[in-house]
Amino acid sequence: MRILDRSVYVGPSTFAHFPVIRLILDLGELESWPTAKLGKGFVDALVEALPGLREHGCSYREPGGFIRRMLEDEGTWLGHVLEHVAIELQNVAGEDVTFGKTRSIDERPGVYSVVYEYAQREEGIAAGELAMRLLCSLLPPAIRPADSVPEDWNWPEARDAFIRYAQRRALGPSTASLVKAAEERNIPWLRLNDQSLVQLGHGRFQQRIQATVTGKTSHIAVELASDKEETNKILGSLGLPVPRQELVQSVEGAQSAARRLGFPVVTKPYNGNHGRGISIRLTSPEEVAEGFAKAREHSRSVIVETFLEGDDHRLLVVNGELVAATRRTPGHVVGDGEHTIAQLVEEVNTDPRRGVGHEKVLTKLELDAQADMMMARMEMTAASVPEKDRIVYLRSTANLSTGGTATDVTDIIHPDNRDMAIRAIRAIGLDVGGVDFLSTNIAESYKSIGGGICECNAAPGFRMHVAPSEGKSRDVAGPVIDMLFPAGTPSRVPIAAVTGTNGKTTTARMLAHIAKMAGYTPGLTTTDGVYIDGQRTVEGDMTGPVSTRMVLADPQIDLAVLEIARGGLLRAGMGVPSVNVGAVLNVQSDHLGMKGIDTLEQLAEIKRIIVEVAEDCAVLNADDPLVLKMSGYTDAKVICYVTMNPQHGLVREHIRAGGRACALEAGVNGQMITLYDKGGHIPLLWTHLIPATLEGRAMHNVQNAMVAAAMAFSMGIKLDAIRQGLRTFDTTFFQAPGRMNVFNEHPFKVLFDYGHNAHAVGVMADLAQRLDVVGRRIVVLAGPGDRRDQDLREIADAVAGRFDHYICRRDDSLRGRDSDEVPKIQAARLRELGIADSAISIIPDEQEAIEAGLAMSQAGDLLLVFADALVRSWKQVIKFKPNGVQDTRVVEKAPAPQAIPVQVEPVFEASAWDGVVRDERGIHLTREQDD
């Protein structure tokens, strides 16, 4: 049994709309050993190792269902068992995960796709590996895979090591409670590092927390809280109850201070936390020396202060209000007159509420050096048998992390004590602070029975309040989130995602440009980089989840436009759990035969994820049958169909029912992009006024503009901003590199594009036919080396018969091909289609091929270049110097405009349009005026 491949999905994928891990697991010979054949002994041993498996319902959806599944009939296979074990291991570590799905891979006997939910990436991966090792360890030696289990492997040790490993990477209980409170308020969050730094909200609406320190926490306040001596002085100067104390740097100084203050005393580090290094009730110079040494392990300076009688209480203040009060009791055992302290500790640790570290509500007790010191004070050891009901404290402080217990006392705290805590935290200046207060009875005023403030804490822990050992749980995280995001404060930015085989980059750029024209600061991810407010901040193919996080974490942006590519979805899923508007442009043959995607239907299933997670609107190209079918898979509030076919029956019915659509309507003056919504008919813009369409000739960009307009409209962007955005977006190399760039500074025209599949190449070849050309049409053609031979031939099919000369080349990256294999395949296909040898050139190198095309072109020609190295190739085009030609130009003379009044009837029936052609400036009567 071995793992062949592993994929970690950080967001929505074809397997789930939340984070999952997928393993490709090869059972090998164990395919012949389902659980029923392994026997009840195997199942019993597995359940003994992980008792929580008894609660797994599996397909029976009731506790015990998984055990039943393993034993009845022939049982189940070990891939399915590994799924459940990986989930349960994470449950043991404190994570709430439940989802799993295991399926055999039909064409590969014994190979399974094992999918299971995870909470933290590294923990999830480790859970899968440990699950496989545990299963192997329980197999009979005769069938156990070789070297699968080390000889000295010990399950309990491995389990506890995994729990500690998981907890080091998981959010701590305080941070986790804040994240949970944010989720309950529909506030998104991102983890920014491997510790407790978390971003709440997106873009410019974000707030940050690190444990319980917030972005609003004053640095000075944190410094003061850490300076226990200064805190004592400030609180004392306000008349608040504090012990007398002195700061010392030597043992002698500590002993002298203790004599001046009067025994008993307390020693603690000058800037410690979590109760580390504190010793209490020291009654002699010798004990003070020991306490000093212990405190010195955590700080160069040590505080000696008077000892206050009473129970230890933590009073939590958030935004000037006391939200919880807890009485803390140090870790201890209670004697029964029969068992030793060691046995009592073992018995206490059997409490299911106790775990390793912060795994559970309580932490297991340990018999360590501090416990030995506490027992020695009572003249006892771990082997001693304390009398019945005698309390044996094993810790001097009451922190939960060292085995202490917590009892909620919020409802009984005296108002004077409540006000005292609030005043103390305000005096320090903390927005979130904890007061450690000693009192014999928290229900009585400190003014009458005494008591005192030991210290004030920045970043106070929430675990004792969220999950007390006794008493009522308190929502202490909620008030923090309400402080950071007051009612009515936004936390999310509008998110739009666009995918499709072709056109997604241009559409995403158009939408981001429209948003900028509307006054937003957009963040954009594309195949050539991440853009913030129009400026590229990161270069490269940035269409996966990493770039999504980059954009949403940027504190400038207030709107996000995400180009989502097939590769990122297959590799790691989406980087955000949902989007406001999701659009699918088309599903065409590209990358088939890769990553298990062999058909267009499978490719459509991948791209469909975008609309599956769209919340407000799904924008679908109704002219693509595979995209149209996606309407049945979205829960978006609105579906907006985009069509260039005015007779599209389904879209007509959708509009009549009050649905949203974007249609292309024909008129004497050209073609009008028109929006329909709730029975309204909104003429938006003539296509010839959109520079990216080359006066309406580039029909693929007409469609891209329609989708961008539909998305912008669905995001609430005003119509005037949509019009302005489309009218000012062009396809220059600066704005859209490699997307239908036109260069007119040579005697001939150059059309430059990144098209690398048959559909994209065919669109550009069609555009080349639409353009007025007085000379020849020449094309520089290629195809990626990792595509199937069939795909390369289809690219040749897309241009065959449309050009006067064909130059076949390859990309710089061979991707497993021979150096001239791709151009030879395409040239051979062109010959099969009747193209003469004299019209075909094979020039494998991209630069040489482009140079040949430029040199071959003459005045009046059109050269279509399909480029791979975009920047290098574009520079090659614009820096080319035609031989023997000095500034020759071929000017296409437009026909003289005719001032003819135009009456256009709507293609789709809608009473909201009066039949007169308009744009944002009013009524237009002539083409000349429009231009």
C-alpha cells in the first residue's frame, strides 16, 4: 500500500466546496484483503486504537455505521478505511472535520481516489501518513507491506506526537474562538502565518488579530502590561488595590526585598506570561532564592511582591466592558487515603475532557520538577498516599495550560470588583485585557474584604471563558469582533471570478478597467500577473489560489476580479470559498488528455465550479451548450445569460420571465449590446464604439465585452461607468499583452495574439478575414508541445485555407517533443488539407519564424503572429526595420458617413425600450455623430 500522488485543495474543487486532501492510493496486493477477510480482530484492534471510530456513521448515517460496514458481507477496502482514520486522527487532535469520499479508479485495479476534509494543511497531510502507518501496523505480518512500520514504532507515542504536531500548527483556542465568532457574523478570514496572525475581512476593510491582540491594541498599552512594576505603580496611583512590590536583579536583593515587604511573598519574572516562572507563598529566604532562580529563567529582572490571600480570578475586559469572570484553581489531586499521588494523577488524566496541550477543554497533569517542588513543600512525593479529601497542589499558578481548572463566576461578581477591573484595563489602555485578581470571595467588594490585582495581561487567553471546567460558557470572542466590525461596517469586497477556455484574461481585464472607471480600487489576477489598481505587482501566471489570497490580503483594494484557470482548479481548487459573481465564457478543446481530463464534458465539470460557488449572479454564455447546462448547478440568486444570437429561444423565455440577460441586437447603425433585467430593456453601447472590438469586427471581443458588462451590471456598477470602461479599454500591448494586439507602424499590419488552442486560433483567423486587406495574409503558427497530436492538427485546421502563406514554428519549451516535431505535425496537416508546399515554411525557432514573417510581409499585407514569449516577440515586432521601405503607409479609407435617421426595433420584446437608438449622451442619429 503506497501513496502515488497527493493534492491539497485549499478551496472549492470538484470534490468539495471546502478544503480537502486527495490521495491516489495503490493497495497493491491488499486489494485482495477487504476488512471482512482481515477479520474481526483487525477491526477490534483498529477501534481500540481510535475509539472515536465507533461514532462514524459512514453510509448508514448513524453511530456504528462504519464498524458495521467493515464487518458485514465482504467488508470494505483499506482505502476507505484510511479515509475514516485520517478524519478521526484530526478529530483526536481537536479539529472538527467529517467529510470523506473514496472511489476506485476504474482503469487501474487496486488504485483508489481517497478524499478527506482537513482543517490545517500540514496536519491533514500528516494525518493521512499516520493513518496508513497505523493500518499497516495492524495487518498480519504475512501481508504487511515491507518497511511500512519501523520495528520500534509505538502507537500511543505516535498518536501523542501527532497531536502535539497538529497543535503547534493549529490555531490556538483564543484565536480559534475569534475566527469562529467572525464566521458566525459572515466575516471572511485569512491565516497570514503559521502562528496566530489572522486577517479578518478583505482588502481595505480588513482588521488583523494575533491571538487576542488586535490591530487596535495600543503598543504602549502592551508595553505597560508587560512591565509589571510600572503597571503596579499606575494602578496604585489611581487607588486601585495592588500588592507592594520591588524589582530586583540578584538573589540577595530578592531576599532583602522579601524581608522589607514581609513574608510570605511572591516572585515572578519582570515580563513573564502564562504563569511561567511564578512562585507563590514563599515563607523563607531559602524559598525566595529558589523562586528567584525560577523567575530568572524567563527574565533578567525579578519582581518580589507581597502575597495576597484568596482565590485566583481572571476578569476579562473588552472595549471597556467586563465580559467574563473566572475563578482559576491550580492543577491538583484530591486524596482518597488509598492511592498514591502518581495514581491519582493517572486517574485524573483519564477524564475525557483532558488532553495534550490545548487539544481539549482541560490539559493533562504532569509530574515534573514544579510538581516535585510543590509536593516537597508538603513533605510528600509522587509515591505518597494523601489522606482522604486532602488537596495536593501540583502547580503554584492556576493556568489551564498547566492542568488548572476554571469555574465561571461572571454572574456573581460584585459590581465594585467589576468596575475595578474595567478601571484597571482602561488605565493601562488595552482594548482587550485580563485582570488577575485575588479575592477570598468575588461576590463581595474588595473594599470590604480586601484582595488585590496581581497584574494586567495583554493578549489574555480565552479558553477558560469559552470552555470552563464548571459553569456557563461565555461568548468572549463576539464582543471583540463587534468592536473591530461595528454594526453596518463592511468586511467583504465584491469578488468576481471568470473562467473559460478562451477570452478570460481579456474579460477579466475589461471588468477591472470598468471597476476602476467606477471609482473602485480593483485587485486583478491574470495569466500574466497580479494587478493592484492597474499596476502589476507580481509577474507570472497568477490564476490560482495563491494569487487570490494576495489580492484579498492587499489593504488597498475594494473589489477583486479573479481569472480562474483550469490548472489552478485541478491542482489546488479556488482560493476563496465563494464569489459574488461567477462567469463562464466557453468550454473548448484545450489541455485534454492531461490531469485526468479527457473530454469536453469533464473540462466543463471543472470550470463549473465557478458558478457553483457564485452567490449573487452566475453569468453564462448561452451560445455554448456545455456552459448553458451549468445553469442547473448554481445556487446564485440570479442567472444572467449572454447571447450573440437574437433568436435564442431559451434566453427569450428567460427574459419574458423577468430574467437577466445581455444580448447583441442588430440595427442599421451597427450592433448594440443590450441588457435585460426584471422586464427592463437597457441599450448599453454600440459595439463599434468599443476599441477592443476593432469597430465591431472582432466578434470574440464583442462577446468578452458583453460578459464583462453583464458581470459589472450584476455587481451593481452604474451603467455610465460600464460604458466609460468599455469605451476606454483597448487591446494595446500595454493593456492586454498578447490579446489581439495590433501594430500599424509598418507598411503592413501586424496582428499579435497568444492563441494556443484551435478555438482561439480559429477566432483570430476569422478576424483576419474580416479585416480589409489589400495584400496577402500571412500567419506564424504554433502549438504547445504538451498538447495531443490531434490538438496540434486541429490548430492547423483552424487556419487552413485562410492565408496565403503559413510559417510553422514551435515554442521555446519543447514539453517532451523533438525540436521540430510540432511544426512538422502542423505542416503535414496543412498539406493534407490541400495547402501547397510552396505556401508552407517550417522554421522551428520562434524568433527566426517571426523574423521571417516580418521580412516576407510587404505593403498592404496582414501578418498574424501567434506568439508564446510575449514580451520578447512584441519587441521583435515593433523594432523590426523593413528593408528598402521608408515610412510607407496603407490607409484604409472609411466610407463617408450618411446622416440617416435610424429607427431600430428591439430584437427581444420588452416594453421598456421605445425603439430609439441611444447611448450615454442621448439620442444618436448618425454614424458620424457616434464616432
